[in-house]
Amino acid sequence: DIPKVGKLFPSFVLIDINGKTVNSDSLRGKVIYLDFWATWCSPCIRDIPFTKKLKEKYGSKGMVFLNISIDKDSKQWKDFIVKNGLEGINVNLDSNVNSKKFGINMVPQY
């Protein structure tokens, strides 16, 4: 089911670009900008400057930027993040977590 406004976001445990575990419980109570994206998605790439401006404006105020990639190629994903300076928490859905769990059937989704 797609999460509804006012309902809890589905829990997850994912690995970030540095190999560290990111657990949804650690984000509970925080304001989160959530971006589902992929390196091959041209609208996702086009929106990166907008996301960077949001981070400049709200990052210092405690907003968390969680970028969840649906890429299958983890090397391509990691290289893209480094090359383009994507800041925030960068995680990739692995084979154990289906994007439909989050109500995502296409990218970008914010």
C-alpha cells in the first residue's frame, strides 16, 4: 500500500554509500526530504540543482535529505554521487527491498 499523509512511513534498513546501515528508526521525529531517484533518470538528474538549493536553505535547520536510489548497478550509483556531489544520506534499494513497499512505481518521486 502507498503510505498516506499522516501515516507512518514504512520501516527500512538500507546500506548507505559508505557501507553504513541506515535504519528508519534513527530518522523518526525528523523532517525529511525524501527523493526516490536513479542515475539513468533524466528528470531526476535535472532536479539535482533544485535539491542542492533546498539543502542550502534547510540543511542547517535540521532537515534530513534522504536520497533513495533504485539503481541496480551499485558502482554506477556510487560514482554518480561522488561525481555530482549529492549530499545527504545516500542509500540504494537492494534486492531485499522492493520500491513498491514505499508506493514507488516510477522515479523521480519526492
